[in-house]
Amino acid sequence: MFKEKFQSIREGLTYDDVLLVPSRTAVEPKEIDVSSRVSRHIQVKIPLLSSPMDTVTEAQMAISMARAGAIGVIHRNLTVNQQAMMVRNVKREESIIIRNVHTVSPDTTIQEVRNIMGTKKIGGLPVLEGDKLVGIVTKRDLEFAGKQVKNVGDVMVRKVISARDNIKIDEAVEILYKNRIEKLPLVDSKGRVVGLITAKDIATRQKFPTASRDEEGQLLVGAAVGPFDIERAVTLEKEGANLIVVDTAHAHNQNVMNSIKKMRKEVSVDIMAGNIATAEAAQDLISLDVDALRVGIGPGSICTTRIIAGIGVPQITAISDTAEVASEHGVPVVADGGIRFSGDIVKAFGAGASSVMLGSLFAGTDESPGNEIIISGRKYKAYRGMGSIGAIQTGLSDRYGKVGSSKFVAEGVEGAVPYRGKVDEVIYQLIGGLRSGMGYVGAKNIEDLRKNSRFVRITGNGLRESHPHDIRITAEPPNYQLYNYS
């Protein structure tokens, strides 16, 4: 019985075990379309997600990811209210039409208005008398308000230029420009304020034309929830989260799957479930009507699951196995973990992934919430696994099933990664490498790469040959410095 277990052992491959084979091509990198799906109903121009880790993704990272054309997933090592506020901040950062408009009355005190503008980061407020729009007050009006001025009615602009709710954006821009105003209230047939268009939001939209946005013009954002936290998922959806990520180390668990089935009935936005690593797991989760599969058990640089628990599947094999099943159902596979180089991203897509989730490569950026550290004169940023002792002690501890106990077995480590500057520069280098790889293969888009790529197995000598060798490096290009931990 025991001997039989070893007679049919498969060989598992990871990124360092293979290379993509170059093909005859007429495709140039600049012609390549790298847009792809992260879930059934979410397509992005840049097929990258930032991982829901407390040293990787909070509101600022999610905003920068979306503006770059990708999407960030806010971690859940927070209270529900804290996480909901971060989602809210991302959604309010940009909007063609602001729907939940903050308003004041003529009797509102100047101090109250200043407090609202400061806490909500708002530059102007419509003034209502009952339901009727009677004015607008901006920061500029407050600058000239002397100490004797007490109420909004004394400083507000009374001749308010407004527009109907069905106005087109081009028409709104023309009104803003023609009248030299920064805010355009939108009213319904009864004169009630139902929205607001600002010149700042329009300018931002023009600055980031390829940003990931929803139908309202707001930035896309994902949010992680525990495998049994349906209430949190419902709250985050109400706050505007476009993607709910069920965040657990082993999603192919009957209790987890029962919970996902219940969550699916309560949540209408796309649900990404994971982590998994087998075709069987993919099939079972797809049967629950999830919209994306998060694939990877143990490949992350800070994950010790394979060492502590002896569990896992090398990542290229895991991606290939799950994608084989998922592609039959139109469910995207998100490759999560183990990516150290832009070439690994190309390999992940070649193996069947539709997008990739990154942790360590984004942890060292300005936008990550990790603390800065100086080691031997060089700047680093803190990075830790969500199964590390620190992450478990400071937040939730259910990702690895350790709820309600003061003792636990950690499945992650804490460390530091090199400081890498702004995340959009890192994304530029990663996508540049992806485009280059697709050019070698002759793939015009991600789907071409998934379907037509060919792999070759390499030896340890082949891996050494792949990296710079037999030389003391005196100058490194940015795209190689990005990965150099020495």
C-alpha cells in the first residue's frame, strides 16, 4: 500500500525549472495588448493585483494600482470599519459623478464646514435649504471669511450654476470651463441635488486615461475577507468594493466551501476564492459560482507552509492544473506567489494564468504601509507573511485556522525587501518585461500567450546560465536592480 504511493509520483515544476521557447514572430512589444481579466466581470489594462497583506496593500496602494490600470486588494488585518473606510477612500478618490454628496445648510457654522472639509478632504459643499439648492461654499470662500462671519449663509455663492443629472461629461467640461467654476452640482427634476462633478476629478481622469474604473468613473478596488466572514463581505460591497477576495490558506476545505456558498447568495460583486493548488480544488470551487481562483500554496517568499506543513504544489504545475479546469468554465486563474522576476510573470501566463498577484515586489514601494528600515546603509521596507507571528498577533489569526487560541503554529516569516521607489515605476518595469517576453513568443495578447506558448525544461546549469555569470557587475539596469536582493 505504501509503496504504491511512490510509484505514480508526478513531477512538479516551478518558475526556475522552465523557460519559454522563442518563436518566429512579427509582433513588436509596443503593439502588444496586455489587458486581461482578474475575474469573470473585471478586465484591467494591467493584469496585476497587489496582495492583501498588511505590509503591501492599504488605501494608498490600491489607489496607485488602479490609476496604473491594475487593481489592489486591501488586507483584512483590520477592523471591519477600518477596512470599509479604506475602500471608501479609494472609491471617493476619483469619480466622474460624486453620488453621496455632502451638503450643508445656510445656518451651518463656518467651523463645522472647515471640519467637514478637513476630515472628508472636500474642497466645496452645496448649500441646501430643505431640499432646494440655494448656494455653494468652497475653501476659497472660507479664506476670506473674517472672525465676525459665523455661518455659511454669510459667505456662500448664491448664484449657483447647476445641470441636470443626465448631462454628458463633455457638456459638463464645457460648462466648467466657460463659467470658470470648479464644481458643478447635478439636480433632478425637482431641484434636489443628486450628484456633483468637479474639475479636479475630470483633470485626474485625463491624467490617468488607462486607470481601472467602474461605470461611475470610480477606481476599482478589491478587499479581502475571512473565509467565514460573510458580514464583512456584505459591508465591503456596500462601501463599493468591486472584488471580494476570500482569503484563506486552504480554500479546498468543506467548511470554507460551505461558507463561500452562503456568501455567494449575499454578495453580488465578483468573488475570488483561494488559495488552491489542484485541479480538484478548482472544480469544486467553480461549482460554487466563484468568479476567479487564487492559485498558490507555499510559493511566496515569506511563506513557510511547505516547510512547516509539508504541503504544496510547485507553482507552474499548480497554475497549469487549475487553469486546465478553469478555462473550460471561463473562470480566470490568478497566480499568487513565487514571482521574483518579470520573466516569471510571462511564464505564469504561459502556464494558463489570466493575471498575477504580487507581494514582495510591491512591498518595497512608497505606497506600501510597511515601515522603512536601514540595513548596512541601504533602505529597506518591512515585509511579512500573513501567517507570521507578527501578523497573527497584531490582527486576525484565522487565515491559517488558528482562531480562539493564544498558541499557534506560524506559517510565515518576517523580513525586509529593498526599497524600490514608486509603485508605478515598478509596474512599468514588470510590464516592460512582460511585453518583451510576449514579443519573443509572438503573442499579441495574453490569450495568445496562454494558448500558444511552449516550454522547455532546464537544469540547474541552465538556471545559472540564465542569470548574469562569470562577471563582476559594475552597472545594473533598473529592471535588474528591481530583483537584486544582495
